[in-house]
Amino acid sequence: MKFDYDVIIVGGRVAGSATAMLLARLGYRVLIIDRSHPSKYTLSTHAIMRSGVVQLQRWGLLPRILAHNTPPIRQIVLGFGEKEISFDFREAFGVDALYAPQRHILDTELLAAATEAGAEFRVGYRLLDLIFAENGRVTGILVDVNGVKAELRARFVVGADGLRSRVAAAVNAAAYETHPAVSTYTYAYFAGVASGSYDAYFVPGAAAGFIPTNDGLTAAFAARPNNGRLINDEEYYQLVEKSSPNMLAQLKTAERQSPFYRTLGIPGFLRVPGGPGWALVGDAGFTKDPLSAHGISDAFRDAELLANAVDAVLSERQPEAEALAAYHQTRDRFALPVHKATSALAHYAWDAAEASALMRQLGRLTDEECDFLLTLPGTGIPLQPAEAVMVLP
Ligand SMILES: Cc1cc2nc3c(=O)[nH]c(=O)nc-3n(C[C@H](O)[C@H](O)[C@H](O)COP(=O)(O)OP(=O)(O)OC[C@H]3O[C@@H](n4cnc5c(N)ncnc54)[C@H](O)[C@@H]3O)c2cc1C
């Protein structure tokens, strides 16, 4: 069979672009398709955990993120009930600050890094279905481009198409550790929040926090258990006050610069992340509640695990089933405990001491993951720089 590409990646945001960049740096012919441009607003705050910063650093991308005046976050404030603790971010694993670049910056820079490494990007391409060989192997994609159907063939297809992944649906990827959307969120951007710290406050039945970001803005979120109703403006401020009167006091002197962004929440699940000719990465394979702010960082870890697995398969160093089983196993070694702790937080079935223990557990898990990431071979720095290609329909 004649293939148009080695790898087609559906979805060009944090998971898809990172995977594409790593595979293109290894010299593979990679196509990323997305139905819309990743620079468009997406409903998500953007706190990156230490493990995610480790990846940006290893991949040589941190300077590009900092070039957007992304502020370093070196102060953290955690509140559990009446108790609030403020501490300096601990320098470790080569990381001395956290960052929370807005998604249009992060996603655009990742996509640019992928195309600079030689990946091709086509926007306005909507995946309709996968193409299967008679033996059940995925051999390509069927897309809609401005109302016209087209087929593209690849040796391997990656679904980085988010929690409602069409790739996952087409291959019937089994889901496990599932729960519905249990926590409801509203956030907005404010100018004039002076503290510059990353804050997260937890009280029974509510959570709120600050995430400092570009342009002197701070994303301020409020959350509570999902009761089927969105959090309106009035309830937002009530939840902030309930979580931390100190946070409300800071918001009162700040100026809101964006609409309120609201969601009832997102479900939690893992999916079997690979099979003959296909794999899932990012939210497509592992979606968790936003309360632990792990989605982006987990996507970066899994992008590299998957790129290494696909490389092992396409270079015939390892049988496909074995490489994908190892990807599955290593992903779950890190994903499952984070999912369980996140899910416990998002179910609000804790008292202040238990919430504090869950946050400490998430911190330990992130440290273990950083240790692991620093043992991965190579740094993802380009081996075969190629011409950048960007195709618009
Ligand atoms: C309210 C909220 C707050 C959050 N806050 C944080 C946070 O602070 N920190 C953090 O780490 N995470 C956070 N997250 C989670 C984070 O947004 C996700 O984990 C992350 O976006 C997953 O990235 P992804 O690349 O896997 O998928 P996505 O970002 O969902 O990207 C999927 C891409 O696939 C494309 N696509 C989908 N279907 C098709 C199709 N059929 N054809 C072509 N293209 C397709 C889409 O257009 C999109 O560009 C938050 C989420 C929410 C909802």
C-alpha cells in the first residue's frame, strides 16, 4: 500500500503538536490535521505542573514561551479551610518556577515547533472516520474539507482529538476508571491582582484560585460540585468568598478583563491508548477533572512516551503490540494515581485535612514523574531539521 505519511495526527493542540514535533524531529513524515486553528480560544485555564515545565525545557521550548513575557510563578498559596499556607516554589529537577501561558500562546508555539521540525499542518480538516484494512488495521483517515470528502493514508494514525475523540470512537477504545462531570467551573481574567502567586483554596463544597498569566492578567477560577447548573456571576463571587475571603479581597481591587468562561465540568476516564495502526494521546486517552490542573502536563509526558513507541514500531525495533502495551503500561503507572487523587478532590468528599493530603500526594506524584522524565533517552532536540510546511485550505 502507498502511504501519504508515516504518521497522521488528528488534533493540533498540546498533545497533538507535541507528539508531531517529536516524531518530525526523529525524521518521520508527519501530518497534523485540525478542524480549527489551535490559536483559537479554548475553554481551559493553563497552569503547567513542574513535570510539564521539565518537558518544555527538555524540548528546548521554554525560551519561546518566556519570549511572550510569561511570568514565572515562584510563590504558592494553598488554603484548606481556615488554614492558609504560603511558600516559595522549591527549585528541583532543573525547574525554578512554574508557568501558565495562555493557551493561544502555548498551543501556537507547540504547533510552530512541530512545523519547524518538518511536520505538515492542515487546518479546516475535520475527521469523519478512520480507514481500516481487511485485517482491521487502521491505514488512514477520511476527512471533510469544506464539504468535500478526502482520504489520506498513513502507516500510523494518532488521535489527539480531545475528550470526545472521534479516533477513540472509531476504534472502540475501551474506557475505564470513568466518572461523569462532577465539578463545575467558572473563570475569568483580571488585571491588577498584585500577589503574582499561584493560589488554590479548598473548603468543603467549594474551591477557587489564582493562576497568573501573560499580559499582567490572572485567571481566577471558582468551582463547586456539579448540580446541573452553571455557576453564574453572583455565585462565582460567593464561591470565591467561601473558599478564601483573602482571595475575594484581592479580586475586589482588580479589574475583570474578560467574560466569565463557564462549564458544567468534564468527565474523567482512561481509554486503552493503542491498537493496530492507531494510538491515543492527551485527553483522547486520559481525561481528568481540571481541579488538579494536570491535563497539559500529562499530555506532554504521554506525547513523548507515544512518540518513542511509534518510533520503535516504524523503525521495526519492537513489535507494535509490545511497544503499544509498554506505552499503555507506563502511561497508566503515572496517570492512574493522578486520576484517582484528582477524582477524589473533584468529588469534594473530603475535609480540609484530607484535601491537604491529596494535594501533597499530587506533589509527590509529580516529583516521581519528573525523576522518570529526566531518564528518558534524548531531549527531543532536532536530529533532522526539515523545511517548515503550513498548508491552509
Ligand atoms: C475549565 C477547564 C480548565 C482547565 N484547566 C487546566 C489547567 O489549568 N491546566 C491543565 O494542565 N489542564 C487544564 N485543563 C485541561 C486541558 O484543557 C486539557 O487537558 C488539554 O486541553 C488536553 O489537550 P489535548 O491536546 O489532548 O486536547 P484538546 O486541547 O481538546 O485539543 C483537541 C484538538 O482536536 C481537534 N479535533 C477534535 N475533533 C476533531 C475532528 N473530528 N477533526 C479534526 N480535529 C478535531 C480540536 O479542534 C482541538 O484542536 C482544563 C480544562 C478545562 C475544561
